[in-house]
Amino acid sequence: MRKFVLAIFLIALIAALSAGCAKGAGNVPDVLHEESSAGNQEPAVETPADQPVNEEVDMDGAEETETGEEPAEEPAQEEPVKRYYMNKIYDIKPLDEETDDRVVLLTFDDGPKDLEMIQSMLETLEKHEAKAIFFVNGFRVQSNPELLQMIHDAGHAIGNHSWDHIDLRKQTDDVIRQQVDDVQKIVEETIGVKPLFFRPPHGSSNEFLRAYVKEQGMLFMTWSNGSLDWDRNHQKPEAVVQNVLDQLRPGSNILMHELPWTVEALDELLTRLTEEGYGFVDPFEIRIDTEEAAEEETGV
């Protein structure tokens, strides 16, 4: 009997001890489990108090959300102030008494042809801080679009000189339209803007051409100072310089071409013009409205 009671007592004691151990193990703090595994987890991301936990964040709007403002837009380029106009004999004149009248307009026809010549001209113009109008032919732009882009990127104005360099005075109205329009189109496709100036090949025109050019928003011009660089008797750098100086007056609208001897003469010519006290008109400062320009000139 004693053995039986002792066995029951031992069984009860063992059961009590086992229950106590199990209860103690269940009281281990959770923080110990977190600390033991923290090194294998990414840092928790805090969720703003006003944002639902399960709401998806629009990453496209992240910049606006962080700054509270929309990204700033690039400022629009300002239009150059119009300080000059062209009179009836194609001289460039100031619009007011405060603007210097001892200026010349530099223009080059019949390009763009040749990389080396264009590079040299652009370098010389930059050296003298001068801008010019390059009157281009459509067929040459078609062959050398990269040259037109170079001229435009250097800050010079592009002029329309017809597609084929033909005598437009002798052409039908339809041909004239096509010769003008095709150049406007290819120039805009190449550099993103249309020409604002028009010069007819050989200076030859008629009433329809003048009216049509005006309808297209361009200023029609020939020139008032010819370098004669196209004449076989004047195809030397010194002749180009002297011809321009012989005709020089305030507002001279100087006609030159993309020709080797003119390119060679350009640095000397611009130096001499500066020494004579002349500046260089920025073509973008010329007003494009011939009727108002004539009124300004005559005072009517």
C-alpha cells in the first residue's frame, strides 16, 4: 500500500513540475524575439498619419508631393526689342533718335554650300560680335541641312532666297508661290522657324512677288551696298573690302556671298568697318512691316 501511495505522489509531483516549466517559457518578452532577428530585416517605413496604411503611393507625383510645388517651367525667351526699320532704298534706319544710326547690316547670299567656308564665316562674325542674315536657296538647304543648323545655332537670321535661284520676275504666279513656299517649309522643318526676310535672286522681282512675300510675313529687300564679289573683275579679298568701303554710309545693307575671296576678306572688312565707327545691326531688331517703316521714314 505504501508503495502505491508513493508512486501516486511521485506522478503528481512530476506533473506539477512540468506544468510550471511550460508556463514560465510562455512568459518570455516579445522584444527578445525582435532583437534577435533585427539584423536580417529592412528598416520599417513610417506611414504618414493621414495616409491609410494600404494606400499606394503615386511615384509619378513624388516630386510634387515632396516640394509642395509643381516643377518650374523654363522661362520663355523674350522677343528682341525692335530698334530699326528698313526704308524704301533698303537702308537700315533707327526708330528713334537715341538709337545709333552708324550701323550696317551684313548679309550673305546663295548658301549654304561648304563646311569650311561656313565655319570660317561664323568664327569671324563671332570674333567681331556681329550678326548677319544668311539668304539661303532651298536646293542647297536640302543638300546641306547641317550647315543651316550651324548658322541658326550661332544666332544668325535665315532669309529666303528662293528654291532654285531663278529670275522670279519672269515666272508665273504659281511658280513664284512654289519657289517661296518650298524654302519656308524646308527651313522650318530643319531649324524649327520660318525665315522673316526675303531677297529675290539677282534683285529681280515684280508686284506679285512683293505682295506675296508680305502675305507670308516676311520683309522684302534687295540691298544698298553691293560688294561686287560675284563679278569676275572683283574676285579678290582686297576688292571686296574696297567696294564696300567706297559705298559705305549709315544704314548700309551690304550684299555679300558665300565665296572663297569674300570669306578671306571678312575679318579685314569687319575690322575696317569698326575702325570707321560702325556697328552691326542684329537682324532680329529690324521691324518687319514695310508700310509702317515707310511712314516712319517720311513722318507721314
